[in-house]
Amino acid sequence: MIEAPALDVAQWFNTSQALALSELRGKVVVLHAFQMLCPGCVLHGIPQMQRVHAQFDGDDVAVIGLHTVFEHHDVMGPAALKVFIDENRLAFPIGVDQPDGHGGPPRTMRQYGMRGTPTLILIDRQGALRFQQLGQVDDLAVGALIGQLLAEAPR
């Protein structure tokens, strides 16, 4: 299995300190890459992450949002994201993917080979990348995948 790349985040919301995947070992990490102007993210991905965050114990499952802006940079900055987070009452930690500085895909997006948003990523308790999919993933499938990773004996 492949170790999940580190998150390269410029700014965090809903957490008092920066998060590192290495510090989340022992938990299943549910990472949702989104853009606040992405219809699939707003209609499906973000509400799904809110449900996952509410359903699973934070001692076992860490839900993290990754605002990964690869288009419309001028209207999706941190100030607009803060308003979006507040208006949508998002409670899970959200990182702003580090821009590459040259107008290309942000750094974490590039490291994971993401093709767009929404992208759902699941990382097991040992930090291995176990699932990655662009687009909508059914709630039952997400729950089953998380349950499977929770049921695995620690290595």
C-alpha cells in the first residue's frame, strides 16, 4: 500500500493548530477535496462530510476538508471561504490547499493526482491511501468503506 502524501496547507479553519496526517495515525482519515463554487461539492460532497463527521466518533475517524482551488482563484480566497464555512455551519477542520505559485493545480491536489472536485480520499489507521474517487460517492458505500477500515486490525 502507498503512504498518503502529506497535506500542503496554507491556512486552516475550525482547528486551533495545523493538522498533519502523521499525527492522525490510529484514526481513519476521511479527506474531502472541494471548491465552494463546485455544484457537486455543495450539493453532495460537503453535506456528506457533515454527516460522516456527525456519525463517527472523532477518536476513530478524522474528517478533513481540503479547499483546493484550481479555477476562479480571485473569488475563492480565504475570506470568502470563512464566510462559506460559517454560513454552512461546517464543523470539521478545513485546510486551504497551498497554491503552486504558477497558476497550476494546488500542491496537495497535484501530489494526490486529483483530477478535480469533489474528490473523496480515505486513509487507513497506518497512513496508507486506501481509496480515492472523483465525483459523487454514495453514502452507503462511504459508510461501508469507513467501517471496513475501522474493522481492520492495526498493523
